[in-house]
Amino acid sequence: MNNLLFNSNDLKLFFEECVNNGSELKLLEIFGKLGRIEISQAYYDVAREFGVQLIKRKSMDFFM
């Protein structure tokens, strides 16, 4: 699978809920395998709108 499980509108709704619940989210990391996941500019634009840094990681190896 090389598509994200949510679209940029879903991401915006998530950030809106974070704000509405008093969260101070500053960073969101999205993980994928072997760099196959592409994150479009729309995701970064939404994150910027909410003051959140969006980071793409190639794998979750550092958890293991």
C-alpha cells in the first residue's frame, strides 16, 4: 500500500478536534515503509495552518 489512510480534509478535522480539546500539538510524524508513501503539499499546508510540524519517517525502526 502506498497511499495514506486519511486525506488532507481528515487531517484538518483531526487538528480542529485537537484545538477544540485544548491540545498543544506541535509535531506529527507519519511513518511509511521504504519511503513509498508520498505526502502531498496539501497535508503540509493543513499542518502549517494549525502550527504543527509534519514529519515523514521511512520506517518505525527506532521503536524496535
